[in-house]
Amino acid sequence: MSKLTKNQKSVAEKVEAGKAYTLKEAAELVKEITTTKFDASLDIDVRLGVDPRKANQMVRGVVSLPNGTGKVTRVLCLCTPDQEVAAKEAGADYVGLDEYIEKIKGGWTDIDVIITMPSCMGKIGPLGRVLGPRA
């Protein structure tokens, strides 16, 4: 077995093996023992006491956390002028067509997502070299 580092030893001393922590205690403990300089992820296991093989005990659901990740997604909608109002109402940050195509050809890439209409794809095709290959 490999040796434990100083940080691992200090964390191991603070955590009681086999103890069931409440959610509040666990959150405080995680904040106390975190040694990273970035926002780390956290996995939570919950025992619900159900049998997932039985149809009436299936557990499915979605939870929206209150604070999110803090990252703001900037959306560009490339559409025809008659659809610009609908795109703004839907939440797009930038709306237009020809002026944004020229800006992108000039090197502007200060956006996270681009949404477009099928009828505009012919004009957007040449932007492939600027926007890069799909990941």
C-alpha cells in the first residue's frame, strides 16, 4: 500500500469511519477538509430503502439546485430579421445575421453557443475555419 500524504493523514483524522453524518454535518466537514484551490465536485449517496426491481418503487426525478455553477452562457442566435424578436424573447444575448457573421470572420468568438435557422446555414458554412471543428 502506498504512503499517505500529510493532507491525506490530516483528513483521515477528522473523518470517523462508519459514522452516518447528517447532511449539515457532512457539508461542514467537507468544507473543513477540502485542500483544493478550485471548486471541487461532491458525490452524495442516499439510501432510500426501495427495491428498484419493483415497478411501483422506481425512483426518478430531477432536482434544480438553487445556486447553479455560477457560469453564464452567452448565446448568439443567427436568424432572419423577422425572427429576431422571438429570439430575444427566448433569451438570446446576441441576435442578428450578417453583422455577426462579419464579426466572427474578423475573429470574434466571445460566445458559448450559436443557434441558427436551417435557411441561414449556407451563410454560416464558411465560418467553420474560425469556429473550429466539433469536439
